[in-house]
Amino acid sequence: MSNIKRKVHFFKMNFRESVIVTKESKEEVVQYKYLDSQDMEQYFEEICDNYFEEIDNDRKAKSIHTSYGDVVVEIVENTKKFAVYKIGHQKTSNTVGLRNYETLAFSDVPMKDNENLEMYTYCYMDYSNFVCAIISVYGAPTISALTNMFRNYFSSEHKEKVMYITADSILSTETIEMLSNKEVITNVTATISLPQEKILDQYVELNRKEFGALHDVKNSEITFNIVGKRNSNLFYQPNQLVKIFNQMQDIYDDDLKSFFVKAKDKNEKMETYNVLNYKFTRSILLSSEDNSIFTEKEIVKNLKHAYTSSINEIEKFIR
């Protein structure tokens, strides 16, 4: 018998439509509308029925082009209330093989010309509240793959709509509310990953000739720091910290790499908190009889249980 723990992360998917409205004065203004479950019902049905393609195992899947490579989203289960997706992308190098542990003989994984190894995970999505539960697997796609699937769907099938789709981490409200209600908040520091040319051109103000010689850049980040006066609070209202954090998550999504807050009550020592470390998570335990294979049925069963056993608590955080 083999047991392995996996962490499940929870996200709230947001579907926001940009609409141009004409006022009585004939002035046109842009307004935003967050779509609810009734608004999205027809789109969820269309995605499953028409947007996804049938594959050999009587399921449906879709290849999604993203900035970081192609991702395949496969529908494992779909009902009026929820969907379970299998999300994978190609493994860039063949570092997996077969070994006979009696003879110790090793052989490569047999693959056809049009096949490749894939790293994958599973995601549960509740259609009523757009909460997603995804199993964290090192090297597998993240929730951004599902976000990109919905973005691609609207941009290709409903070009007339201007949609903004994000997946926000569900944070333990006790943590963010605790920080917001601290008597002293003196420092907020955030790090954002941005394209190299945007940082150097727009923020550092180097012209392209000066930074054009750079090569082999792994990533580029910009960090900003808001510092208040010693032992005083940056914010007049407690909810301002929450508003700033939510707006940054909405704008930068997965590119928001850290959000540090220095805070204390007046009788405490100053401490630094990375708000992103307080994401709402659960752990699932997978079991295998033959010490190697975890069946899809068991993985999906445990993922569903992680969601259903947590939803009452989660709904307090997303109101």
C-alpha cells in the first residue's frame, strides 16, 4: 500500500464583461458587469457541446495555445452543476523511463511519432459560484490554463464580447481581515513579473538601444514599496488594504509574485506577512494497492471530497 499527499488550491473565477452604455447626454461610457451562473449557463453548455473536440476515449478535449506553450484541457465529467477537467502539457524532455526492479533493467517509454509525455493535474469547477479546486502537481499546469481556455473561447466564438476573465486566490479571510484591522500598517511591498521591455522602457526609462544587448533573460520583475511614517497607519479605512490587494490580483493575476505587509498592534512587535502565503488550501491523501498507480477514479473522488467538505467555509470568504 502506498499513500501520497497532494495539496488542493482554491480559486474564484471571475467573468467580467465590458459594455458601452450611452447616457441621456449621448455620452458613451464603459461599464463592467460581472456575469453570474445564469449568465454563464449557455456558455458552459456551448463549451462542452461545440467548442471541445471529441477524442478516442469518448471524451472531449481542447488544445489551448498560451504564451508558455500548448495546454490540453480534457473534460473528465460534466453536469449542469459542475465539471471536472484534466489539464496537461508536454514534458519538455524524456526524463521518465521504465525499470524492472527485480532485474534492474531500464527501458525508455515507448512512444509513437505524434506522442509525447505529459504532466497533468485535475481541476473541479462549481458552475454555481465559479469556485475551482485544483490539485497542485509540480511541473503540471496551474489554474491559469483554465483561465486561458475561457479567454480563448470568448475571443474566438464570441468576438463581439469584451471579456475580462481572472482566477483569484481564495484567501483565509481571518488573515486578510486581521491585517486590515491592525492598528499600525507601515509598509506594503509588491513584486510583479512583467515583460522585460515594459520594465526597462516604461519604468526604468532605458531606451531600446541601451537594453537591446541583453540576452538569455530568465524573467524580469518590478517591485514597489509604499512606506508610511514610523508607528502610524498608511490607511484611513481598514478595507483599503483589501481593496489594493484585490485590484492587483485582478490586474496581474499569476504575475503578482508577492504582496508583503508590515503590520502590528501597538503592544506588538512589527511583523512582515506575505499575504499570498495565506491561500485557502486543503490536503488530500491518495492510496494505491500496488505502490505505484493512483487511479483517476480515486483522484477525482478525493478532489470532489476536498471541495464539498470545504465549500461552506469557502463561501464565507467569497461573499
